[in-house]
Amino acid sequence: MSNPGPQLGNRMYLEAQIAADLMTSNPISVREEATFQEAIALLTDKGLSAAPVVNQAGRAIGALSRADILVHEREQLTRKSSSAEDPTRVRDIMTPAVFSVWPESPAKKVIEEMLAMNVHQLFVVDRGGTLVGVISALDILRRLR
């Protein structure tokens, strides 16, 4: 009779060892010089709640979320400006923080950092700071077995 191995019961486990196993490669990003209207169109058309912001070299320099857009819209309403004439660039309204990990970062560390920082996604950057992927909470859930 063969031993079936340890019984896991209803316990789930993460089927990933490192950040590269969890990430979505080549994520959709928005350029820092994109207009406010271009950014709204990108997020809406792609069904995204947030996107990394990159500079001309492809390095992540921040994030643009729906919350950033709502704050900007509220400020515009206070000023009675029309969004159609809004010269605002993404770099003006983005969150200028980059929460990132390297592709070889342990998966456990990725999850711990997301929980500690209370964020829903982390960027994956290479040693030069170039954006190579993004890990969302949904990406982690997809790897649970």
C-alpha cells in the first residue's frame, strides 16, 4: 500500500516561490507626461483601478489610482474648471511612491509587505529600477491551491 503523503485537508498553499511566479509581466502603465484625460481613458478602457506611472526610461516613479483621479476632480469642481480643458499631467496628480520588490524576492516577503503597507499591488522592478511586472492581491489569490 502506498503512502498518499501528508493530508492537507482544507488548507490552502501558495503555488509560488518568488515574486516572478506571482507577477503579471509587462503591465499596462501610464506615462508621467500623459494628460489627465488620457489617463482616465486608459484606466477606463482597460478596466483598471490603478496603474504604475513610468518615466521616459521605463522606470516606475509612482502610481495613479481612481482615488488620485477623484481627488483631482473634486479640486477641479472647487475651482469650477472643466476637465475637458484640464492641462494637468499624470505626474501632477499621481501618488509619487513606488512600492516595489525584485523578481527574485520571496513570495512570502511580497505578501508580508503588501499587508504591512496596506496596499493592493506591488511593482516588480529589475535592479536598474525598470518596471517588469506588477503583483496584485488578485494575482496572489490566483496562485492559492
